[in-house]
Amino acid sequence: MKVLSDVHSLTCLDDYVEQADESALEEAGHLIENLVLCDRIITVARGVDDWGLRPLCDRFEGVFEYLDESHESPSLAALRSGALASDMRNPSDTDRYLDRVHHYSELATELDVYLCPHPSRTAHLFDGVQGPASKPVGKRVVEFFDERMSQSTGAHLAGIDFSVPPIIDYVLSTCRNQGVDLATAVNDIRSSKNAVRFRSWCAELDDELRSREGRAMTQATQRLAREVDATAQAWQTDLNLGVKYALRTVSLRNLWVVGGLISALGFGEFPVRYPVIIQKRKHLLFLNDIYRTTPPR
């Protein structure tokens, strides 16, 4: 799945990454979710370069795609002239940016991708809008699953705060537990086998939903809801149900050339905790990962 993102969302992400600005996290949260759940994020190349955001984008391995100037909106040219530059970082009047929002909406339709604009600036413009402005399948699945898990007895007993979006919670927990920065956490999570499998399944489902219209989508969405709901019901009582973790001893002694040296140094074997997969719905194991502390490889 691909999404189209506005440049302002990237500036918010940059504020959080470079300055650890907690207020920027709320503004950039939707983009962090896309970095994990979507195959590619499309944005305008010149806007990225004008705001010096290319180094930020390069930190997220192979996620961003850049559009050339032929896709640029008139209001971006106005920004470069300085007419609106003072308002770019903290826009107070959404209507001022209405032309650019419409441009992004039309561009998403042209590219046949989802549109994920900056939420607080454009929310009221897309109320009730479907099609390219609606949420990608991956986000909808995660939100649906999280809502079901919030009803579990364990969640109530632990007093878990479900107000934080699950992907954001997962990424920040990975940062804390592994002592890594945001980009490293995102890259580790999105490259895990379960995340790759989940995105692939979502892409197939997305293609199926896009091939249907109106009431014809009902059957596919009902099947999706049943599958996710059944998985949530199982994991509400036991996250290990269908996923049993075990210790396996890995030997390095047989490695060509370096095996003897490693063995001589006393590092011949080490234990690795790995999942023994019993779960039939392997494409949903990523949802299980969200409730654990670190992403499996």
C-alpha cells in the first residue's frame, strides 16, 4: 500500500526526531504509523528539499518516494516566495491552505493512493470523505483489533491507557526498551517478518476492496472483521495462544573460517528465544507483536 503525505507532516516528524518535541509527536503520529504500516510514502521532492528534510527521509530505509515538480501545487510556490513561510510551521487558519489540500486530494486520486494529510490542519475538510482520503487497510485492521483487545479482562485489571495509538505505543516502547532512536525502531519493526507478512496481506485485501464499490464491499469487509475478531477473542485471554516461545541453542562453531576462533574465545553457542508458530493466521501475528516489548526478527 502507498500513501501520499504532505510536507508539513514531515516537518513535524523532523521536530520530534531532532528536538524530542513531545508536542510534535502528536502532530507526526499519523506519519509514524504510516512508516510502519505502509509499503511506501509518497511526497513532493522539492518541498522535501526546500525544508531540508531529505536526511530525515533517508533515515527510514526505502520508505519514501518523491514526486517531481510537475505535481507541485501553486501554494508551494507561494511558500518559497516567502508569502506564507511564517505560517508554515504553525498554521492557525486551515482555510489558508485549502488550495493545497485540494491539490493533494486530486493528486491522490490521480495516483490511486491513500491521502494522509496533516490531521489537525485538515481534519474538518475530509469529514465523511471516502476513497483516497480514507484510512489504509492496515490502519483500520490495527484500530479494530486494538478496540477489541481493550475490552479484555487483563487490560481492565492493568489499567492500560488505550488512548495512545497502538503503533505509536509499540514504536516508543521499542525505543525505550532497546535504547534506540525513532528511525532505528521503525526500521526494525517494519523489517520484521511478521510486519512484512502483515503488510503483504493488507495489500492483497486492499486490492480486493478497491476492486469493489458500495455494497459489493460488504462481503469482503465482513470476512475481514470475522478473521480479526476471532484472533482478538483468542488473544484477549492469552497472548501466547497459537504462539509459543521457546529457547533454541544456536551454534557458531561450524561457521567457515571464523568458527574455530569463535569457539576458542568461548562464544561457540548462545540461546535464542524464538516463536514456535501454531497460529493459522500467520499474517496477523504482527498484531500480537504490538502487545509485546520488542519486535521479533
